[in-house]
Amino acid sequence: MESATADELDRLVIAALLAHPRATNATIGQAVRSSEATVSRRIARLRRQGAVRVVGALDSQLSHRARSVFVRLRCAPGAADELARPLALWDETGSVKVLTGSVDCVAELAYTSNEHLYRLMMHRLPQFDGVMSTFSNQVIRRFSTPHGWNPGILPDDVVAALRAERHDRWDEQPEPAEVSPMSRLDERIMRELVVDGRMSWQDLAHRCEVTPSTARRRAESLMSRGFLRMRTVVEPEILGLTVNAFVWLTINPTKIGLAGEMLAKHRNVLMIAATTGDRNLCGEIAVDNDSALYDFLSETIGHLPGLLHADVAVALRTVKRAGKVVPDLQPAETAT
């Protein structure tokens, strides 16, 4: 995927969208000290290029619809690139990346039952040529997700002000024991916002054949319950974070929560979760360069309480992120 050209204002606008994906252009303009018209043009161009997407996402765990597992694949030489794209075409994969390190490919899969996971792991994955071994780590607790990623581009008080206007949850919360079912209208609203998270209430109402007030009320109810979460999807490289990597850690079980919370607060961490399997804390990070990666490993990872083992793999290519196969970006246009 080619890198889109993003200047300082673009990065500020993206950072505002990360803090509040549905913020109005006027609100973003105030946050980045630019005009509403300029912000509107910038967002339109970034979205047209494919550099930024704003989507709604069903929180499968909070809604008890599905659970997540990270699957790491060790492949024969040259095979990772060949299997990553067909793997990305699975409905179950939310993200797929080609890596360099101890494993060659990582994917996050959603599964609805143990039988479903059994079929994926024991029947479908082995059908790919070149898979030499697989490792799976089921997510049992999330400390942070990309819904709340703050890369530190905007001042903290600006980010806090933007987040305060959100109706959806940007932080993580305990999984409820029971959940109330969603109606057919809820399901329809969800489907529409998954495609376009910045769709206006008027457009959403038209598509769902209800009034704008009803569409907004039902959508905001889904958000407040934690079912519908808004997300700005962007490759870290566009923000100048050229090294994207995955970390798999083994932490003393008595320190997993403390280590996870510490990493969740770090601005270079996009996601961190407690998992089962050979590693009990897994996450994704993005840093400026190799020197910054060294600093992160030595100063942050190295000082985690209870650290027993750390494994790092650098991403070479994003094939799928946030449920969508990544297209090549269009040539950059002149910023205005």
C-alpha cells in the first residue's frame, strides 16, 4: 500500500477524528484551529484517498455475539504473502498482517462457538499451502483497543474535550453477565454505520426508514450500551509512525493486570489484551523508527512488572484492518 501524503494539518485532523470519530467539522476546526470549510475538504480528501475511514463496529464481546483469537502463522519461505490475502477474505478475520520475525503472519479472528473455532483451526487453516505451524491466543480481557488510541498529536486537554462529547465508549469496560437483545431496527442501524461511521442522522434515517430523531436515539442507545463503537481507521505510517509491530509477552500471572494497564496508557500502544496460550499479553504498537522501537522495548517492555519473555515481530504489510481488505491508496492530491 502506498503512503498517502499527510501534512501537519492533516495529522491534526486525523488525531481529532481518532479522539471523536463523529465530531462535526466545526468541532474539529476548533480543536485544530482551522476553519470548518478547510477541515471539511481535508477529511473528504483523506477519505477519498482511503487514508482514513470512519466506521461503526459491533463490540462482539460486550454483545455476546462472538469472541476473538489471535492466530500467528509460521510459513514456508515466500508463502506468507500468498496466504495473507485469501485469509483476509474470510468473514471471520478482522485484521491480517504480514510480519517479519518469529512468525510470518498474524490474524485476528472472530468465532461464535468452540465448534466454529475448531473448524477454523483444524480444517480451514490447514488447507493453506505453506503453513508450517500455528499458534493461537484467545482474548480474555482487553485493556485498550484502537477505539481509544491517542497518538499524542493533540494536547491532552483537547483530546479530553473531544472524547467528552462522544456517546460511544472509547475506553474498555467489563463484559456484562447478561445483555439485552437488539431489535431489527438496531441491527439495520448497525449495518449502515459499519459502512460509514460519519453518516448524518438524516441519511441514516432515510436508509432505515425512520425519523432522524428515532435514528439518532436508537444509535446513541447502542453506543451508550457499549454495543456500537465508533472508530477512525488509519495506518500509523500516515501519522509518521513508520514502524508497526506486534508484541507477545509472557507475564507472571499475578502481574498481568498491572502490566496491561501500564501498556494501555502508552501512546505507542494501539491495542493490548490478556490472552490464553503460549503468551498471556498480546498487543500492537506503532513508533517513529527503529531507534524508537529499541527505546520502547528497553524502557517500556523491559521494565514491565512480572516480565518473563518478550517476542516482537515487525509488520511488513497490512492486508486487512478493521474488517476491510486494504486497497492501494490513490495518488496523493494537493492539500488545500
